[in-house]
Amino acid sequence: MRSVIPDYLAEVLRDVESNTSGQLADYIPELAAADPKRLGAAFATVDGEIYGAGDIDTEFTIQSISKPFMYALALADRSFAPVLAKVGVEPSGEAFNQISLESDTGRPFNPMINAGAITAHSLAGSEGMNPTERVERVVHGLSAFAGRELRIDEAVCVSEMEHAHRNLAIAYMLRGYGILTEDPRAIVEGYIRQCSVLVTARDLAMMAATLANRGVNPLSGERVVGEPVVRQVLSVMSTCGMYDAAGDWATQVGIPAKSGVAGGLIGALPGQIGIATFSPRLDAHGNSVRGVSLFERFSSDMGLHVMEVPAAARAIVRSNHVLGDGPHAVRVLQLQGGIGFAGAERVVREILNTAPAEVRVVLDLTMIYSINDVARRMLLEAVRRLTLDGHEVYLVDPESIVPDPDPGDGGRVTVVGVLEQAVISQHKVAQHRSRPTKRGT
Ligand code: GLU
């Protein structure tokens, strides 16, 4: 059997191919020479599988798609406080090259517009790095996100630098406000080198998948940045990533995204996939026309909008029943799925509503595939309270989904591998009780 995904991608590409509206970016002359017919789309899963159709191995310059990654590197290299002091997180609702700085401090509104991105570039690498070392750090960092060594397109770089009057003006203003502390020209040069890094749609999908995978590159396994950095970057992508079209994008597509004027577009869907498209003609906002159409299709065809409400937590309690009778009766709550706060709340409420009369209460986690920290703490607290109410509590947890099953402070729990071990005779229960928090087999 052939995978269904490349065929789906090819079909969607065919649907948008005839749309030839939009213009090549021409304020960077070298970009005006791009082949407008290019079209490609790639998906990279968080476990490293890549699916693609069309021109996914054609190189083009990353341009503004470097901005979220640069922001990530600045946050990782300098920590949050110094970066937030110099670059805000408020959507500006303006074009990418607007000279929009906070009126009193001169702080750029966010790192996705050029003013914020130029500042973020100046904060990449350790303090005291010279511009050349900083560019090396940047190219190395972008390469780690992509999982392969990337290089700079010198021709695009020279072409952009010759016409960089606006970015230079922005940088000189930032220098005037003390947001930049070095030679503005050298920083703009570095920023433009960053924008001139060559990537393919395949690379971009993997870079986005690294964000979707909590900062770990799915192929190399390298942790590129930490989870708090990823959360910050994805949040800013979702509010500011599409310039003055950010609101339309948030409602229509709903995937944290970033576009670039060479025609690339990425989206990172947390925990699921990284998506990249490539088509060089741009709309009035500077976003790829066919890229936007592709993302609209992906989002609606596959339910990828981040605000799409997941299956209700009520399905967490698969069954609530009693096994046996008399003094040997055992109350069993069989749980299923992934548990977060809402799921744990549902389990706690189920226990309260049931008010089990049975001494033994079993929480069967065999069909739970994930549990987050708050849910783990809530379940263990419920276990502790059940113990204090005189119950003997068992967790059926064959895959150690609850890593440290210690309810603390007067709570006791016996962990077993299969349900039968929790409903065995009183005699055997007594043996288990002697090892209250140890795992059975
Ligand atoms: N290097 C471009 C600039 O600063 C990036 C713009 C973009 O891709 O939106 O003008």
C-alpha cells in the first residue's frame, strides 16, 4: 500500500496550481529572479517522518521565517529577561517593515517585525560576540533546527544589503534608543545574512517540527532549545507571525506560523507536525498567495486549527463498576486516553459522586497513554484522600505511566501490573500491603 499523505498533498497542490495571482518580492532584486511557478509542500511529523509533494528540495532563502528561530536562539542564549527588556510580545498589526517602536522606550513591539527581529539577532549568541561569530552562531542554530548544515546565499545577501535603507533606518533608530548597543550597520548585515540562509521546504518542515516537538529535532534527536522557549516562540508566532494578516490567519487557519518574502511559509502544530510550503508569489501582506491557500486547505481538511476542541474529557472514565461482593467487593474505575487537568477533574468528580462503599478502590490506568504533571498530582491527591477515608487504593499501571506514585502525607497506594492482582484474595492483598508503593509485576 502507498501512504495516503503524499497523494493528498499532490492533490491539494494541483488544486492551487492554477492560481497565479500575487507578485514576486522585488525590493530585493535577486528575489525578483525567482521562478514563480515553483510549488511544494512538506509535512514533518514529530517522530521524524517527512511527506512531501512538488518542489520540496528546491533551495530558496529563509528570509523572515528565520525570525521565530532567531528569537528562540536569543531566548536560549541570553535567557528571557534581557530579551523581553528589549523586544515586546504585542502584535503590531502592521507591515513587516513598519518602523513601529513603543513610543516611550523605543522597544520593538514583537520579534516578528523587522525592528524586533534585528534586535533579536543582536541578542543571539553570548554577550561580547563579534558580528562574525554571531552570524556563525545563527547559521549553526538554524542548522540544528533543520538537522543539516545550512549555508548562506551570498548573491541574495549582497542584493538585499544594497537596498537595505529601510532596515538600516530601523537599526539606527534602535541604536538611538539604546536598544541596539553596537554598530547598526554591522547588525543589519548580520540580520540580512541570517535572512539569506538557504533552505528547502523539507528543511523548513523539519524546523517547524522541531518546534512542534518541544524543541527536540525529530531526526537528530538534538535538543535545540528548551520547552519554555518553544512555548514563548509558538505564542508569538500565533499572535504576530503573519504581520497585518495575523487575525485573519488565527481564525481561518489557526496554526502558529511564519512567512518569508522568498515564498516560504511554515506552521508548527504542537505535538503533531511541522508544515512548510513554498510558492514565491506574494499577496499584499507579503505572504505567499498559494502558501496561504494551502494552509487554509490543510487546516480545514485535517482539523488542524489549534482551537479545534479535542474529544471531551468525559470519555476519560471508560467504566465504573464493582467486582465481587460482600467484604471482597472492589470498586474499579477504568480510565482511558490522555489525562490533563480536565480529565483528572472528571476522575476526581467521578470518585466523589460514586462515594465508594467498597474498601478497595482500583484506578485502572492500563488504557491511559499519557498523563501530565497536574493530572498526576491530582490523581495522587485523590488517592491520598481515599486512604485517609479508610480505603485501600490500587493503581493498575503496567507501563509506569505515573512515574512516582507516592501520594505523600498519610496516603498509600499499591501499584500492580494487571487488574487481577488488585482483586485477589485478602490474604494476598496483605502481602502487597507490606510494599505499599512498590510496583507489582
Ligand atoms: N530580509 C527581509 C527584510 O528584512 C525579510 C522580510 C520577510 O521575509 O518578510 O526585509
